[in-house]
Amino acid sequence: MKRLLPILSIILLTAITGSAQASRTPSPTVKIVRFYPNPATSFINFEFQTPSLSNYSFKVYNFIGKKVVEINNITPRTVINLSDYFRGVYIFQLTDRNGQIVESGKFQVVK
């Protein structure tokens, strides 16, 4: 029995470590390189570093959490027209096809 306990402990630790490593996701391949100008008045540019954006969605929310825009056809340089936006802080999210947030941030609109 004393010999069996260390063997079972090693097996249990190996199983836990293996499952933890299997659940890790690889680092995202899409990255927002920069967004400008911030604060913005009439438009804002987002530049992405990626080989393909077809599986990603870009969303902008106002300060109370209401979705203002969702863009599914993202280009390496995406421009958002802010003429219909009110003054305030907005949150952006880049999500993958599973809905997982890849990157997020905030920008300010001043008028």
C-alpha cells in the first residue's frame, strides 16, 4: 500500500498537467497594430497585423454597453466614420469566429 500511493500520486499529477497543457490556446495571430487619432473627431483608423481577417469580427460599443457597429469584412486598414457618434468613450473588440475576444481597447470621440 505504501508503494502504491506514490505511484498513484505521480499518475494523478501527470494527468492534471497534461490536461492543463492541452487546454491552452495558441497566441492570436491577429493584432491591432495601432489606432489613430485618439481622441478622434470625424473618423478613426485601425491597422491590423495579420495574414487573414476573414474569420474575425470588429465591434464597437458605447459607454453603456450598446453595440454601435459590427464589421465582419475587416481590411488591414479599417476606417470608421464617427459622424453619427456622440461625444464620449467607446470600447472596441476584435473577436474570432467563436466569439472569443482576441483584443480590445477604448477610444474617445470629441466634437
